[in-house]
Amino acid sequence: MAVFSEFTLPSKDGSHRIACYQWSPGGKVRAVVQIVHGVVEHMGRYGAFARFLADRGYLVVGGDHLGHGKTVDDGKYGYLGRKNGWTLATADVRSLRVLMGERCPGVPYFLFGHSMGSFLVRTYLCAYPGTVSGAILSGTGQEKAALVAAGRVLASAVCALKGPDTVSDLVYDLALGGYNKQFRPNRTSADWISRDEAVVDSYLADPFCTFKPTAGLFRDMMEGLQYISDRKNLAMMDPRTPVYLFSGDNDPVGANGKGVEKVYGYFKAAGTKDLTMKLYPGGRHEMLNEINRDEVCADVLAWLEAHV
């Protein structure tokens, strides 16, 4: 049976402590899986998946990003920092990886990133090549370069005029507001995350999932998306690191599969030798919380088992 615990570690921003969650197996640790969560959510939402893996010998760990979950101690949700927010968030992922490597030496180590977390994992693979045994990307994607550039300009302008901790409805609507449109008529504002209505209702009732991100976070994320689509940065990845991408083919973040295929192409062009992609018919953004979650978890486990 999984043993749950919590701890903190200092953020690279020098002022916050990252709230970390850990699910440990009852016996020997076969491998570590570090989860990197998405925007406007937190690590507490990954308990069921973490226990599933822990019951099979995997130690699962993850931290709430700056501006998310229990890491927030100043009321500034959806805010990575005044500057260099993306670099700080990636560095915090690295800090937890180093710490857990010290606590669990000599075992395989995997990163699992969902949505914005998948963008951070992709950044990590460029910035810290060869330091993990594999990477799993859930709900990833890549908008067109012109759209990302325009979003960065707009968010940066709002940051310059009103401050990076400002919440801009215009920036939010352009960045995330359109995801629900393809599911009209909508039952809720979050139909796009899952076909499971109980999951959607739980998400909307979660106080850690009800804020709008700041203009600064969108600026930082656009910078991150530009970084992980730059061929020079992609060339820095270790091509020996296995990568598994999975998504729903009805996920607007991944352009209903086309964006996932685009990211697959990036890894292929960069020479990644062990590369797998799976698209689930009808699936929306959170495949771990979809109506076929048991199938999805089994597929992730099978990929891990093949790489431990």
C-alpha cells in the first residue's frame, strides 16, 4: 500500500518553498516518477494515478509550481515571478530531481509532464540533457509560431503597463478561453478537460483550480513555447532519452492530435531513438481523468515497465 507524505524544498526564486507530495511503495523502490503538473491545477489531483504506480513499486513525487497549490503563501496564484519565471519553474523541477536522486540513488528516474508541465519537461530535456531515464508527455501540443509570438508580445505589453502580476481577461481569453468552444453546447466552463462529468465538477469545485493566471505567467509560458520549438535548443537534448507522448484526439491543447504529432516530429528530427505516441479516440485534455483512465494508466505502466 502506498505511503503518502509531504515536504518542502526551497524554490530557485529565493523566497518561496515548493510544496512537494510523495507516494512511496510499501517495499523496494523500482524507479522514481516525478510528475510536473499543468497550469491552474496542483499535485493533489494526481493521487489516484500516483497510488496506482506506487502499488507497483514506483515512488511518485511532484511539487506545486510557483503560483500554484500549497506553494502559494502570498495570495499570488498563477504567477511564476517578475522575470525569468519559466527558467525558475524549470530549475525547481531540476531541484526536486536532484533531491530525489540523492534519496533514491541508482534507480531509474522518469519525468511525467502534463499540459504546461509537458512544456516544462520538454524545456528540462533541452536544459539538462541525459539526466533522466525517460520522459512521458501528457496533453502536450505546440501552437503556430506566429500565434505564440503574438501572445508573447501582448502578454509582455500588459506586464509592462500594469505589472506581471496583473490578471488580464483579454490575454486569458486568447490563451485558454477558446478551449471549450468545440464542445458547445457547454454544460460547464471546463468541459474540455474530460468527458467524465464528475471529474469536471470536482475540478470546478477545487479552490486551487479556480483562479485565472497572470499576464506574467502567460508571457513566461509563451517564452517557454518558443524555447522548446527552437531547433538549436532541441539539438541539445540527449537522443538516447526515451520519450512517450499520449493525448486525446479531441484535446484542444494538442489541436485534436495535430499539435501532438507536431511535437512528435520535433523529437524525431532531433534524433530521439526511442519515441512513442498514442492518441485516444474521443479523449479530451486530461487522459488520466478520462472515462477510459484505467486503459490509459495501464498503457503508461506498460511503457514504464519496458524502460525500467
